[in-house]
Amino acid sequence: MLCQEHGQQAAGIESTFLNELGSWGAQGEGIIARVVDMAGSAAVAESGFNALDFRKARKQSLSGSVTFEELGYVAFPIKYLVPDFMVPCNLFVPILAKGEDLPTFVKVLDRGQFYSDAWRVALKEQRIDELYAEAHETAGLDEYFQEIMEALAEDEVTPNWQKALILYNYGEFIARHIFHDVYDGQFVEKASQWADALVGFLHAKKVSVSVIYRVFMNHYETFNHSLQVSMMVMAFCGHLGWRQEDVVRLGVAGLFHDIGKVWVDSRILLKPSSLTREEFAFILRHPQTAYEHLASMGWMNTDQLAAVREHHESMDGTGYPQGLKGSEIHPFARVLHICDCFDALTTHRPYKKAVTPFKALKLMQSEMRLSFDRHLLYKFIQFLGS
Ligand SMILES: [Fe+2]
Ligand SMILES: [Fe+2]
């Protein structure tokens, strides 16, 4: 039984599918700007954020394929900002003036200003949910998350689910960057620090899986699948009593496991209709492509590389890319395979609805059971009930 990568069946290829389509936003994240009834970008820039009322401003996607990155900005969703911390860098909202083709980025928050709850409410009232930072500020954004992590480690008041949510947002920020720039080795280091922080949190607070699961998105967004698989893998391995360094290593591998999809044409990944045999063959290559990329960059050890390369191998030998069987499959990959399939089943995708965790486990125990390590699947079911 294959754990497939696309919701549509290729002609003549194995029938039961688990879907993990990737609509990686890094490949052409389109620009949505607020349209204001004001002529000229200079006038908009001059009037500034306070003079503009966004409540009635309609959102408009810019025509053409220009991306924020090309304009020198990166997305910084408001959910990343934590009240009571300083704003890490200048943050902007794109505004489209009457008659202009490109937006003007109007500054909303200043670097170093105190982000109060009143600001959070004010932005919400203005229906602003996405802010943008200048692209060269990315390193500063990472420090911002690090500072919050340190403060939270000491904090006994913030509830665990909120801490888990902040860890989720930090992980999303890293995962977003990993898929945006697959050659940036700095983010391997950052991913390890993030995984360390997560494992420390899970361990110290004896966090139950329900807390982790609560912060997962119930719809499919860019990067979220890799991030969720990574978090689930670390929580599960903690439950299995694995050594901390192995948990962190597998967590980092989980964050990168689908990076091979960056080299699959997004028209194939997003195709809503059936794939041809040739198109399907491209999707089947992603574990091998990921392995080759990560091995050539020298970022991971052999266990992590095996996890990435073998995450679609099935215990009965029907998986890909090598068709390995049973004990030939690395234990890291067997764990990753279970968490990967569970997340793919329980997340809404552009072409299929999510199933409940209960239904997902039922499927995994019945139609798909030959794909998984029986003992690990049993432990995974126990873990989800813990
Ligand atoms: Fe995959
Ligand atoms: Fe996956």
C-alpha cells in the first residue's frame, strides 16, 4: 500500500491514496494589497497608517506574477507578534493607490516599540492580519522568537497551549524560510534550536498530545504539513522514551522531509484532475531528490538522511523510492511515515476534505496497515490517546 503524494490517481497506479500535496507559497506568493481611494503612491506614503481607514478598503490581488520577495519584503503575520514584547523590526502594510500598479508599503509598527494588547485590538479592528518586514530583517525576526522562547521557559503563568502556539509560529517561520531558500544552511541550525526548545517544553511541562494537536491548523497551508509532522514526530518519540538528541534530529529531518517537492513543478502538485503516469513519476521522486539535496549540503547525519529518503517506504515493500521492506527501513523513517500519513489524512487539502483523527487511525489500522511497523502503529494509537 502506497502513501501517495497526490490526491488524484495516476492511470494504472496503485489505488488507495494518502495525500500530501504541497502548494509551497514560496513559489509565487501573490500580492494582495488594500486598495485606497487616493491617487498616487507619494500621497499614500505621506498620509501614513493613522490617516487611512482600512475597514472598507477592499483587498485586491495584484495582476501579473510579481511577488513580495521581488519587492524586497517578507510576510510577517500578526499572529507572530506577542503582546508585551518589543516589535522586532519595522512592519508595513501594502496599500494600492488609485491608478498605481504596485503597492506602497506604509509603516504600521516601528522597530523597538512596545507591542501592547491595545495595538493588537486596533489592528484587528482595521481587519489587518498580515504585516510585512523588509527582507533583510529575517535574521532579526529569528532573534525575536529566541527572546520570547527564553522568557517563556521561565514563565509559569502562560498556559501550555499558548506556549505551544508560539512554538508553532516560530516553527512555521523557520519552515517557511526553509522552503523559500533551500540553500540557506543557517536555517538548519535554527531548526535544531527550535526542535531543542520544543523537546524541552514537551519534557519539562509533561505536555499531552492534545495540547500539541490543538494548535495544528485544520486547513492546509504552505509549510504547515512539514511543521506539523515534525512536531508530532517529536512528541511521539518523547512518548516512546527515545534519547533527546535522536528526538531533535528526527524533528529536524521532519521539517525537511518534503523539501524535494520544491523541485516538482507546482502545476503538477496543484493539478486538480488525474495525473498522467509521467506526472505521477515526478511526484514519486521527491524523497530521493530531498535526500540528494540534503546529502550534498552536508547538513544532516546518515540517520536523518535515511528518514527523509525512506519516509514513503512501506513495510510490505510497496513503497517508494527504493521499495524497501520491513527491517530494511530505518526506524526514523518508520516513525516519520506514520506521522506523515496521519497528518496528511487529518488535514484539509485543496482537493480533499480532512478526516477525523479517529477515522484516520481506523484507516491506518485497516486498509493501510501493511504499510506501517505494527508495533509502532500500536504505540502511536496509545500515544494519541494519552
Ligand atoms: Fe513526502
Ligand atoms: Fe509529507
